Amino acid sequence: MMTILKNPSKILHLCRKWASDLDFMKLILLLPPLLFIVYVFFCSVSSNPFSYLGVSVHSSASTTFSITFANQTERIRHIEELNRSRIAVCLVGGARRFELTGPSIIQKVLNVYANSDLFVHSPLDDKAYKLLLLKSARSIAGVRIFRPQPMPETESQLRVLTAQNSPKGIQGLLQYFNLVEGCLTMIQDYQNQNNFTYDWIIRTRVDGYWSVPLGPENFIPGYYLVPPGSSYGGLNDRLGVGDYNTSVVALSRLSMIPQLDSAGHRQLNSESAFKAQLTTQNVPYLTMRLPFCVVTDRQYEFPPSHYGVPVAALSSRGPLSGAKCRPCTPACTGSCVEPTMSILDKGWSWTDWANNSIELCDAHTEWESGWEKVFDRVAGKKLAAARKRIESLKLDQCVKEFAEMMNKTAHWEAPSGSEICSLGLLNSPRS
Ligand SMILES: *[C@@H]1O[C@H](CO)[C@@H](O)[C@H](O)[C@H]1NC(C)=O
Ligand SMILES: *[C@@H]1O[C@H](CO)[C@@H](O)[C@H](O)[C@H]1NC(C)=O
Ligand SMILES: *[C@@H]1O[C@H](CO)[C@@H](O)[C@H](O)[C@H]1NC(C)=O
Ligand SMILES: *[C@@H]1O[C@H](CO)[C@@H](O)[C@H](O)[C@H]1NC(C)=O
Ligand SMILES: *[C@@H]1O[C@H](CO)[C@@H](O)[C@H](O)[C@H]1NC(C)=O
Ligand SMILES: *[C@@H]1O[C@H](CO)[C@@H](O)[C@H](O)[C@H]1NC(C)=O
């Protein structure tokens, strides 16, 4: 109950490698570190201040672990500890459907722990004006809205990364990596200016819809925490929680590529590059089911094939662990879910559906007409109000609210509010 497994993911990683590797020389080379890890695994006694957290193996078939609190008192103690900690929340990506996701992020992530600061890194486009919803976040440390530029592609990047399954090729990956690492740079600049270091960094996406607050069991010193499923041959990269040191490794998505290159990694997608970052730097990771999904406008075949993508109904019970979702009348519920989800490849787009957590949408066409009603019913009055506010937002109100948000932001780097608002609210069809 009270044991802390020092490096469980590494053990599984090595065991898998071992099992699939018939080269006996390699086996002999692997044995000493393996024995050492087995020693650490069974013999170490924890000396960390969080030792009241029990980390237990949840399922030996996958790298799913869970943290258990001895009792409610311990849970509250951990929340109090987190309330005293300094937490940076890094929000990256385009604002697409932010009128649906933004207010849930504020309620369920940003305003949960007392000392959380928000950092936003987002490209300028005709949806960026929706970011003004962040005005009601308690503490905004940095906002950077930038004009996207093509990134130069280095030889090392071309060797390490693959364009396969990335809609915009290697350029798309680099743009995404730049979004993530740029957020880390913002955090580090802010730390240097204010002479402190964050205890924790939560990285998540602008398009995440949160149904339940991010719980204290997700903050585990020395481990990087990611959701299970949607792993595409690596690790689910739609959210990460870690202490400062593990987060630096996890968020250094561009600057770590030369190291992946020298370690011999080739043809990686985003998820497998992410996993390689952690394993090459010996950062142990854990997976934990998390109560958010990624709201998408994209269309996917239904029912999904072996490598297809399931799209969860926003009304699913959850946790959805970052699976794709949309507001819909579910097309597959109850006894339909198991046969449909069992077809999916476990190491690819599969997501955990145990405990009736998922109901599926038929997402092969556009969002259904009347999706607004579905959303409002699921999300509740407050979020419905925010959705409607954005739907009927006028240009001058938008400009005014951007000014208010800028006023309460410590470090602001963005085009003018009138440019951001005009781009979205003048001469362009709303969605
Ligand atoms: C909760 O667990 C801690 C040990 O971690 C123990 O000291 C305490 O008495 C427990 N409290 C209750 C109410 O059981
Ligand atoms: C932690 O901080 C949050 C937000 O400020 C507050 O609502 C909550 O009551 C605090 N919890 C504890 C256990 O102190
Ligand atoms: C930064 O903080 C450290 C330790 O808290 C202190 O020794 C140092 O003087 C501070 N530097 C500045 C520039 O405030
Ligand atoms: C984080 O890294 C720094 C520098 O590498 C090191 O001095 C420090 O002890 C590390 N902190 C923790 C909590 O591991
Ligand atoms: C399923 O739900 C039950 C009760 O709600 C809970 O105790 C159990 O841990 C859940 N199992 C999984 C795999 O999430
Ligand atoms: C900016 O903030 C200050 C105090 O926090 C307030 O007095 C002022 O009216 C604000 N300006 C705008 C444009 O919101």
C-alpha cells in the first residue's frame, strides 16, 4: 500500500525490449541495469516528503498506475500542500472551439489550486479572439499570440521525425513542438524575472474540455504523468503534469531532437518522440485516467477501423483521457461499445473505455444540427452562457475585453486587441 515503485515504466519498457529482442549480446548488456532496477524496485525505501502517497500497480498488462490516499484526511493534506506550491499552467494551441473548452479549463484546472499562474501560447488566427474568455482566470502570468511562420527544418529533425500520419507533415510537427517549447520558454523567462522556480507545470491544450477538476492524485514528484490511450506508438501527449525538472524534459520538444538523433532514434511521430524524450533522459512516467477530452471538428469514419479514431460523446461519463470528442447524440452506447472499441489497436488510437466511461459519436459528417442544445445540457448553465456570449459577441465588446485581459496579464505579447477581434468578427462567417 505504502510502497513507491521507483521506476515502473522503465521496467516495463526494458522487459518489452528484452522479450522482443533475440540478440543475446544485447541481453547480456541489459542484465546489469535490469538487475539494478529490480533491486530498486523491491528494496528501496522512500524518503520523499510525499511518502504518504501510495503508488500501486493497477494493471500489469499496461503501464497504468494509480495513486491512492490512505484516507480523506491524507487527500486534503495533499491538496493543502499543492495549494502552497507554485503551479504553472501552460495552455497551447489554436482557439478553434474555445467558447466550449475555455470556461471548463478555468473552472477545472486553473482555479483549482490557489497558486496557479496561467501561460498561453497560441497562433493568431480568426478564432484567437475567443481567448478573451481567459480574462476571468485568477492569475495570468503570460499571453503570447504569435503570427505563425514556417519553421526551418534541420537535417537532424528530418532524420528523427516522420511526416507519416501528420496532416501537415514534419512542418506540422515542428509548429506543434514550437508551441509547446515556447510555453516553457515563457515560464522560464517569468521565473528569471521574478526569481523563483515553479514546483509543478501542468501542460494542456486550448481545445481540452474538462468535465471534473484535476485531482491531487495527479501530482507525483519525480514522475511525469500522462493519460493512458491515444498513444500512437509512444505516449499520449495531450496533457502532462510533472514537477519542474521532469517538465523541462517533457516540454523541450525542439531542443531535445539532436539528443534523440544521437541516441539513434528515427522516423518518430509526435507521441513516439515524446516517449523517447523521457526515456533517453531517464524520466520515469506514469499514466492516469484524466477527465478531459479534445474537442474536434474533424470527421472520422464510423465505426472506427483498427487504426481509426473513436470520437467520444461529450456527454460520456468519462474519464476520457484526452480522447477526441464532440457534442453529439451518441450513436453507440451500452453493449455496442465493447465490440466497437475492441477493434482498435491498443498501441495506437485506443482509449480506455472500462466502467462504461465512453459513448461514441458517429463523427463521419459535420457536427449534428442542434449540437448547441446538446452541449448546453451536458455542460450546464455557466458554460452554456459563455458559449452564447461568444456567439453574439460584438467587435467593440471584444476589443474592450481584450484590453481588460491585457491589463491583468503580467507579460503580454500579442497583436492589438482590435486586430485580433477584427480578424474573427469582421467579414468572416462565424462558427
Ligand atoms: C489517515 O492516515 C494516516 C496515515 O497515513 C493516519 O495517521 C491517520 O490516523 C488516518 N486518519 C484517519 C481518520 O483514519
Ligand atoms: C485550495 O485552493 C482552492 C483555490 O484557491 C480552494 O478553493 C480550496 O478550498 C483550497 N483547498 C484546501 C484544502 O486548502
Ligand atoms: C533571488 O533569490 C535568492 C534566494 O531566494 C536570493 O539569494 C537572491 O539574492 C535573489 N536575487 C535577486 C536578484 O533578487
Ligand atoms: C532539479 O534539477 C536541478 C539541476 O539539475 C537539481 O539541482 C535539483 O536537485 C533537481 N530537483 C529535484 C527536485 O530533483
Ligand atoms: C470503476 O468504477 C468503480 C466504482 O465507481 C471504481 O471503484 C473502479 O476503480 C473503477 N474501475 C476503473 C478501471 O476505473
Ligand atoms: C487596469 O487595472 C487597474 C487596476 O488593477 C484599473 O484601475 C484600471 O481601470 C484597469 N484598466 C482597464 C482598461 O481595465
